[in-house]
Amino acid sequence: MPRIGVLLINLGTPDAPDAGAVRRYLAEFLSDPRVVEIPQWLWQPILRGPILLTRPRKSAHAYAQVWTKEGSPLAVNTRDVAIALQGRFGSEVMIDWAMRYGNPSIASRLAALDEAGCDRIVVAPLYPQYCGATTATAVDCVSAALAKMRAQPAIRTLPPYFDDPAYIEALKMSVQRQLDALDFEPDLLIASFHGMPERTKTLGDPYHEQSLETARLLTQALGRDVRVTFQSRFGRAKWLGPATDETLKSLPPKGVRTVAVLTPGFSADCLETLEEIGIRGRDDFLAAGGQKFAHLPCLNASPEAIKLYKNLIGRELAGWVS
């Protein structure tokens, strides 16, 4: 009997926290023209030269600080979501997961779903806000894999859900639960989104405005202010701001002694949330005179997340399942 597949997609991760694995991962990730919008003839010598000669060792050290016994946090969290969703839509629906960069690859998991008899597949990029460097490149990769298939399955794609009431409710419940568990009341709540070069906004990418809208709706839902910042700057180009690291350093001299930081642009905890915010962000804030700092984990495979994805994916399955 024909079956239906759901493929959860997240950004990517190296296979191990060592320089060799990180070098392979970065070579794939930073070679994507959706990620680095510089002509390849100009960019590749820079990438293959100073960047891949120096950055992998530093990044490997960062990955080692957050790596788990089960593997990469991003891969483990995404896998756990797939496991938790299995069976939620009936026995005819198979749930699988893939990484845009690294393993398991999108092409390999689409092939596995096809071999399992799935003639209809919902592709679900787990990015609440649309960005060319995340959502679009995942869809590009799916299209490239389909182009090699003689008999293609029918495809539906989960749209961005930055302002979906179910997403805002999941964020609210998750954030409030974590705030209630703290032993202090934060003076300030910060929503740190992954940064992008400012020129992407000028060129029409809706990521910036969608991030601001998520924060606005979350502010309403929580009944308290949420300050927006952007993290993970790379290179010399001007990036979206204000910058998370600079903001954290500037707060204690202004009298903000306790903060909690959430990362609502990420569906699952990863290097950028656990190391960049949870370790370096904490160190920056405390070194500047802050007293208490909390990094609030992403939705991951929490009950709030599973309820959210059941809602979102269930809509896309309408008409395919009874």
C-alpha cells in the first residue's frame, strides 16, 4: 500500500567534534551560494585558504564543549522530535529527519522514504522564520534530489510559521515554564535570533521582519517586554543588529544585572545556542558585571514542541490522511 512520508529538516552538523569533520562540514556549508552570496570564483580561494585552514580547529573546540554521548545536540534533538512524532498521524505516515549539511543527508532520507513506498511526502524545514540561507536552501536541496528520480513522489512543503498562533503558544508555554523554574527574576528577557548580512534584508529576504513579528507576538503573549538581538556575525559585512554579544556586554553598566536569553529562531539547541549563548554569552555578561544569567533551551522535543508540530504537520497532511 502507498505510504506518506514526513521529512523534518534542520540545518546541519559535523559528524564529530574534531577538526577534520568540522572542515568537511564547513566546506559544504560555506560553499552554498545561498549561505555566502559572493561569486564562487572570488569566494572559494578565500574559503579553501585562510578559513578552512584556521576555523575548523577553533570550531571543533566549541563543538566539543556541547557534544553529547549520543552525538551532536542538533542531530539528537531533531531525531528525538521525529521519534516522538512517529505514530501521531496514523500507521500509514512515516516520520524521518535529515540535515541540509552533513548527515543524514536530505537526498539519502528522501530515497529511504521512496524505497519504503512513500508516494507523497511532506517536507518540513524546522525554521519558524523564512530565510534564503535556511528554508530556501533546504527546498533547493529537495528539488535537486527529486531531479534525479525517475518516479517522483508528490511533495508538500511546510511554510514558515513565525506568526502561527500554535507556535507563539508553544513558545509562551516553554518560556514561562523555564522562567518559573529559575531562582531569580530576570531584569530583562532577550530573544536572540541568528544574524544575517543586512544586505539580505535590502534584497527582499523577509527574515528580519518575521523575527521582529515573532518577538512582538511573544511579548504580547507573555505580557512582558522581549528585547530582540541578532547573533553569529561572520565576516566584514554589516549584519543585522543589535548584536547579541555587544548587547550582553553593555547591559550591566546600565543596571541590568540579571538576564534570560531565548533563541526563538532555532527549533532545536545546537552550537549557536549552547556554546555561543549558553557559554560565551554567559561569560560576556558576567565579566561585564552581570550577576545571574540564564539560557532558555529551545523547544527541542519538549511536549510543547510535539504539540506544535502535530498541529503544523497535521494541516499539511490534510486530504492525504483520513
